[in-house]
Amino acid sequence: MDRLVPGHHDSVGESPLWHAGEAAWYWVDIEGCALRRWRGARLQSWALGERIACLALHADGGLVAGLEARIVHLRPQDDGAPATTPLAGVTHLLPGMRFNDGRCDRAGRFFAGTMLRDMAAAQHVGALYRLDAQGLSAPLVDALIVPNGLAFSADNHTMYLSDSHPRSQQIWTFDLDAHGRPLNRRLFVDMNQHPGRPDGAAIDIDGCYWICANDAGLIHRFTPDGRLDRSLAVPTPKPSMCSFGGPHLDELLITSIRPPGDTSPDAGAVFITRPGIQGLPETPWRP
């Protein structure tokens, strides 16, 4: 496993995303309030002025981004200034909340969850929303602490969602109907039975679910029936999200977290590896 950017560290690296049109990797540093792009062995950063948590491609160019209380169309400019156009806003249940994990389903609808930044409070105030042509939905799933692990099957019939808080550590599947409504919630994996807490996730071409095992320095691959197939070691304890990309979709990019005071060389680094399987392309959000 290699480091993508030698010497680079994020506070809370998240939401890696392959942009095939630019042949570039994007990701965010949530607490650094920054968007990153790695293209042609060059790292570029854009300061947002507020926390940025998740990304998706936008069909009209640029990105869709979930910030603290709003979703925007984000166009990173070459001069280092990000241009943002509001798409939707949310009224959080409590102060101190923000968006967390988010991505598009195979139909081009953007899903994103919200959480209270103070994880120690363990408040069930997080919710999952959907942004589509009709705007932002009412909460589709509520009473979450830290919604995470969003992923969608290739046929878009199954949605995966986790709660990564230590008091939960559950991964669920839902039936996703034609209108983008998650139904029939059921337990997929109880991560209390495996090392690590469930963080960001990806789906491969075989329909298997790759989940970052935060605190355990692992990425687990689960088969569609919930069986642990294998685990991939990461050089730092807190991998946060993984994503398939590269020209052949056979590269796995892994972001990580650098907790305050952690000066270990790999904490907060971005890693890249080829696990021997292809992923699925991300669908752009279509307004």
C-alpha cells in the first residue's frame, strides 16, 4: 500500500472520489475545511471557510458538496477560490451539527446524513436526506448518531447505511424503491462482532461491500450476504473512507484521520492500493 501524497496529512480526511473526466482524485478534510484534488502528481487545495463533509460528481461539471447545514454546487477554480451555488439547506435538530457521509445512488440522487459534531454526547439526532429534482427530502432515516457507510448496489435496489458511533456500530441494508425511498431496514453486519467501527464504504463489481474499520486499521470486505470475505490492513488505525477509481476502476483510495496530538507519520495520510478487484463508477447528481 502506497501513500498518494508524500508528507501530506489531513485532520479528518473523508469522501474520496474519482473524477474520470479530469483523471483526478478528490477528497475533503472536514475539520480542515478544505477540498483536495490530486491530479498529475500535483496536490491542490481549496479553503471553504466551513466544514465540508462529502462529495459527489455534478452532471453539469464541478461537484456536489455537503457542508455544515447546506448542500452546494461546488466549482473549484484554478486561482484557488471555490465557487459555490446553493442547492439546498437543512434545519438541524440541535446547534453544532453538520452533514457527514454522502454520495449519489445509481439514479443520480444525492443522499447525505447529518450528525452532532460532539460524538461524546451520543445524541440520536442525525438523519438521512435525499437531494433530487424536487429538492431536499424530509428525513428518510432518523434517530441516528453518526450516519456513515452509504453505498448502493449496481442495480440500485439496495442501499447500505451504518451508524459508526461506539454505541451502535451497526450496518443495515434497505430496499430502495423507484422514488429513492429506503424501505425494509434490516441488519446487514453487526460490527461489534468484528474489529473496528464502520466508517466510509464502497461497492465493488462483484457486489461486495468494503467498509473502513475505524480504530482497527483495517478495511473489511463483506459479501452481499453479510459474510466477511477478507480484511485489508491500513498503515494507520483510523481509515475513514475508501473509494474505487483510476482509469480502470481498480485502484482503492483510502483517507484517514489524524486525531489531535497524534504525530505518527501515517495518521491523516491518503493511501492507494490495488486490491485485485474493480469498483463501480460513481453516478453524477442530475438536477
